[in-house]
Amino acid sequence: MTDKHIEQLREGHRQRRSAINELHFTYKGLQRLLTTMVRRPGNDAIAGILRTQMAQDRTVMNDLAHVAMDHGQPPVPSTCAVADALLAEVYHADRQGAMGYSRMDGLLQGLKAVRMHLLRTWERLIEQAPADMLPRFREVARRLQVMEAEQHRVLLEYEARLLRPGSTQDRLTA
């Protein structure tokens, strides 16, 4: 192997580790937020969706940790400024006061932004998992990315139902 090839392998390993840690950090933060949001009075209109997303996120986080560990790259405690800022937006949107259209919109926009960040991070991870060297890792990562895309789609569908014509009260109870 040439030095250039070895350096490319090292860089791929470093980028995979970074993406794994970022995903793990984001999912852990999202788990904490969703747990609090489901319990918060006034979030009844969206609580069912949040419970489902919380359960699926837990599955994704566990599967990610298992496949990463199987390939010698278990997630380690880390931080991610972008994910932290996105999670903070959701946190603040959830604490805007009584549930109304603007609060629900803020929650949905924040959650969608977190989900988009996760989708981009999954894509970055998959790009750094060579199909010829890490086929199982890549396959599991792709499956988990599809699960994440489904989470984002659910939020989009809920938002579309919320924006249907009618009074604000009708939108919140839909």
C-alpha cells in the first residue's frame, strides 16, 4: 500500500468515527428532549408522534452502536455544535408557553431541522463506508438512514395536516 492509500483509509476511519459520534450525540439529545416533551402538559396533539419517534430513535441509536462496535468504532462521548444548536431550538420552542399554532410550528420546524441534520450525517457516514470493505456496515447504515427519513416524512405529513384550511383550534386538534 502506498502512503497516500493508507492516509485515505485513516481519513475515512476518522470521518466515520466523527459521523458515528455525531449521530450518537444527536440521538441522545433528542431522546432527552422527546421524553420531556411527551410528558409536558399541552403537547397532547403531538405526543403520539413524539412517542413513536422516541421509540424508533432508541432502536436506531442501539443498532448504530452495535454495528459500530462490531466494526471497531463504538460511539464515544462527544459534542457537536450544530446538533447542539438545533436541539436547543427545539427545547426553546417547546417552552414558548401555551400550545398554539406558533408553538406547534416552532416545534415542527425545530424537529424537522434536527431530522435533516441527522439525514445529512447518515449520508456522510455512508459515503465513508466503502461498499467493498464494509458491506454490512454500509447496509445497516443505509437501513437506519431510511428509518430516519421516515421520521422526517411523518413530521412533514403532520405539518401538512396542521396547515389545512380551518381555524387554529381545528389545526391543533387534528
